[in-house]
Amino acid sequence: MSAGATAVAQSLDTGTVTSEPRKLGFAAYFACFRGIVWREVLRFLHQTERFFSALVRPLVWLFIFAAGFRQVLGVSIIPPYQSYVLYEEFVTPGLVGMILLFNAMQSSLSMVYDRETGTMRTLLVSPFPRSFLLVSKLLGGVSVALLQVFAFLLVAYFWSIQPPPITELKLFTGYEAPHWLEGIVPSMTEPSIITFASVPAALQPVMGYIFVIPALVVAGLMLGSLALFMSSIIKQLENFAGVMNFVIFPMFFASSALYPLWRIRESSPLLYEICRFNPFSYAVELIRFGLYGHVDLVSLIVVVSCTILFLAAAVFAYNPSKGLIARRGGPGGGA
Amino acid sequence: MSKDVSSGAGAAALVISGVSHSFGENRVLDNVSLVVPQGSFTVLLGLNGAGKSTLFSLVTRLYDNVSGEIRILGHDVRRRPTQALQRLGVCFQSKAIDSDLSLLQNLHYHAALHGIGGREAKKRANDALGKVGLLDRAHAKVRTLSGGQARRVEIARSLMHRPGLLLLDEPTVGLDIGSRESVIGIVRDLVREEKLGVLWATHLIDEISATDNVVVLHKGKVLFAGTVPGLLEAAGAANVRDAFRGLTGTITAEAA
């Protein structure tokens, strides 16, 4: 590592008890962050069956469900698509969202499990600020999710689901506020697309995959912080079936992952509003637009705001003096 | 970094004064005070449910002490948590190392949690494994270790940032006699050679040696704090077991 670390090494080399602790500088923060993320990745790579089950789930949806629905659901030309697309192509960003959703919930479950083992407590005994530790832990989870997403996109690529070459990066704005928000949130009923950068020819074929990464990170962080908050307030989260029924399925089905929202609106205006209230819809749209070189402004605002909100709630819940853990006598506490 | 008056070379490894804690109506700790001097082996003796784990949760700042004060080498846990936690090493009762990863990978992770990376982490991992006698297993996965060996890795883990105070919460639970002796021996060596302050929570009376400090915690109250001879005198008993029974009025103390 850096010169700073060497200096620390020398000052502590005596091995005796020193009372003044070393200062935690930038290098220390980085070492901590890297250590936490690397541990999540290592753990994931050591659990091969987890990798395959994470990959098989979206592939079953893609190969079987989407193929079956191809003839049932026609997708008209809606942004970001510039031509008719097959249902498989439409559903791919939704399945990417599903990977992020499952991964977030799974890591929140593992945190409940960790609470009972000493792992979570060891993390919280670290001298770094707790918010930093929790965000690092979440980004570790997101890194694992990114590995899964790109493995899935690679298989999908050979199933000829390939985002078109991106020649220009565009900003998309368009939003129709629901009735109950009218006057509070401005409507942008005339969708507009502004080009803000052009892409060098060499990067064009892969630009969709690169451009979607920030979208995946923010969306993953949003779902992860939601799951983290849940892990601190819900005691009986050990049961994955319960999480599936009460969190994953409602979030996944009441969203734009499987069907365009305008089609839901035709069948049920109420369901349409529920889907639009669901932050997961915006995560999926952010990913969908990202894969096609677009920034969907409204989705970006919603996802970033939700991330901040959920993260603040999670940090509050893990705060030693105010948090919910203290009130409940949690992580393995009590006695 | 500002210097506390009470910090510096002379500060005790751990000072707990007047700490109480409740979960709802249930008062788990009642005005608990104790001191762990540097270079001392202090046994926190109490039955299950005495409040040992809660006390550990407060010292490790899992939740805040609502009343009273906790200082680690002079640093107040609430007001200067970073400095306090930097000087603190903990072995929790439950497992804190990953079975799927190797010993070295585990130790590197814990070095990272204290901001130590790269070559320095490698050096410290080797040192720590040497101290617990597991250097030859450095690349083995934790799941291939015996229970006693895994415990020793936990101790190596808690030494990675060279703490001044080491907390151990019932570290010998579930170990056979040989492993127990080896774990206790390692920790006693650390106290002697590194001048570590150790707080060893247990309900096993035979883990106490005549030169230790003893704190008897019962139903959230400290009934006695001092040396072993002091304990025998205070209770008017011939051995620690009888002294413990006399003080707590229980006859259920673990047979050792």
C-alpha cells in the first residue's frame, strides 16, 4: 500500500500498547471499503450453487416465460425503443431488475443471519462511521449483483438479445403526474429527447452495457438499502418464502418489469397507479433506458431520492443510540 | 489529535462506571462499575442471564449506554467512539469468521475493517497466526479447522489491529478440555507479553486462576470486584466456587 501505511507500520511496529490511536485517513477508508467489498465478492465466488441459482432464475423467465408470451404481448414503439421489439427484448431489463431485487433481499436475509452470528457485530465494532460501513456493505452486495447481471446479459446476448449500437447519449424527459399529485409534481406530458453526447465509433457496440452500469449501481443501492432497513425492523425475516410473498412478488409484478405500463392502464387504472407508486418500476425504467444509451430523468430522480430516503432510514435503524436495534435489544443482544 | 487527561500510558484498559441498561421494563444492568487495568486478566463471572452479553454490547457500542460512562484506554465510548473502538478487540460468543474463506482471507478482511491493507495486513496476519500457533494452516479454509482451532483464529482476528483491550465473551463454550486450555493459555500469554488488558466473561469457575481479577455479576448487579484472595475473604469461603455460591445465593453454578 501507500507511504501512509508504511508510516503507520513503523509507528506501530513496537508492538506495545500505545494509547493514542492512529489517524484514519483516506488510505484507511479505502482499505476498509475494499476489504468489505472484496469479502462479499469472495464469499459469492466460493458459493457456486448460489451463482447458478441466481443465473438460472432470470434465464427460466427469459427462455420459457418470455418465449411463451411473445405472441400474446405486442410491444409498440415506446421510448427508448425506436422500432418494434420482441417481448424477450422488452422483458430483459425487467429481469435484470429482478436479479437486483433478489440479490438485495438475499443479502438482507444474510444480514439477519449475520446478526445472529458475530459477523454483523464485527462489522459494527469497526472504528469507521457506521454509515460508511453500511454503505460499503451495500456496495459489496451491488458488486455481486453486477457480476450476476453481466453473466445474465452475456447469455442473453447469445440468445440474440443485443442492445443496438449506441451512437449518441440522450436525455429523456416525460412524465404525466397522477391525479393525486397534480399541482405538486409538474407534468412533462410532451416527452422530449435531448442528445448530450456522441459516442466514439469503437465504443458504440458496447456502449449500452457500459452506460447501464451507473443505473445498475443506483438501482442496486436503492433496493439494498430498502432491504437493509427491513433487516433491522423485521424480526421474522429468516423465512425467505415470506419475503418472496410479501416483498419480492408484489414489487416485481406491480411494476413495469413484465409489461409496459400503458397496457396495464388499459386494463386497470388503479393497478397502473400502484405500479407508478412502486419505486421498482423506476429502477427498471432507469435500466431499460440505460441499456439504450438514454438517461430517463424522472426515473433517475425517483431512484436517487428513494436511495437517499431508504439509506437514511437504514442508518438510523442501525444508530446505536436512536436506532431500532437498541430499542429491541437486537443483534444477538438481550441476555 | 487532542489528548485526554485520563488517556496516555497510565489509563486503565477499561473503566465502566455507573452503567445501567434496560430493555423496556426489564432492567438488565443496574449501576455496574468495574475496572480492567492494563496487563491484567479480569474474569467477568456470571451465570447465563447475568447481563454479561448486554455489558459487552454496550462496551462494543452496539447500542449506547443510557447512563454511566465507559472508557477504553481513556477514550469515552460515546464521545470518542472512533478512538475507543480502535483500541478494542472483541471475540464474540458467536462465530465471526467465514467458513468458506481461508484463514488469511478472514484476517485480511478484519484488518481492512480497521483500515489496514496491503503489506501491513499480510505482516500482521502472519504475526497473529504465529501467536495462536496456526501459521501452517494460513491458506486452509476455516471449515476444515477443529472447534478449538477456529476459536484461536477468532483470537488472531481480534488482535489484527493490536488492541489495548481484549473482550472475550465465553470463548471456551463448546470446546474440549485440551482446546480450552490452549485458548486460555494463549490469552494469558498475551496478557503477560503484550500487556493487554483482558476481560474474560465466563460461567466456568475453573477458568479462574489465583492471580486474576474477578468481577462477579449477578442479575445485572456487581456483587464483587477485586482479587481472588479478596473474593475468598469477602465471602468467607475456602474456594472460588463456594465464594460464588455464597455471594449469589445460587447452588446452580456450573460444575466444572
